[in-house]
Amino acid sequence: MAKTQKYGIKYPFTINNDDGFFVDLNTNLSDGVKSQLLHLIFTPKGQKLRDPDFGTDLIRYIFEPGDSSTFNAIKTEIASQVKKYIPSVEFRDISIHKMNEESSNIVVIIEYGVKQGNKVEINTVGVKL
């Protein structure tokens, strides 16, 4: 039986495997990087033991106005944390959109590259805040 490479714990956490692991694991690098990004974005700063700077402070933007200065602060927050904690990611772009005019929800779409050998695979991940 061939051994397969695992790339960290799948985020959000699921338990649907037959491999005998407690939680599901990522089976390819792209999924592993996506899990790392989501884990970093959704972890509030101060939650990780021994590394209180891990995560983002996106929770503080919930009641801020949905204007360009707030969107730029969110972009800066995400970009700096990704650069610090996931240096293997080639950061491309972040776009932020309001869901609609009467809603306070925003959608953050992150475009990034994952280097695999001589090629770079471009991926996107979207989160609703």
C-alpha cells in the first residue's frame, strides 16, 4: 500500500475519513494552503497559545462603516498576516465587496498563488464577514 502525503488538518474541521485519523487531513498542497489561509483569517488575535499575534482582528470591523478606508484596513490586516504566517503563498490580490446596499455583510475574495515545482497554481478563496 502506497503512503500518501498529507498537508495539515482540513479547515473547517470535518470527520469523514476512513484512514483512522481523528479529523480529516488535506491530501494536496493547494487544499493545505487554503486551510491555512482560512484558519489564519478566522482566528482572532490572542486566541493561539504562545503566539498571541497569530490571526486577524477582523472582528473589530463588524460595526465600522462599509467605506474605502475600512476596506483598505481589512486588506492591510489580511495581507500583513498572510505574509508573516504563510510565506509560501504568492499573494496576488484582495477584493472586498458589499453583499448589497441594505446589508452590512461584506465578501472578501483573496487571490493567491501556490508554487508547486516550476509552476504557480493560482487559487481564490472567498469569505463572508
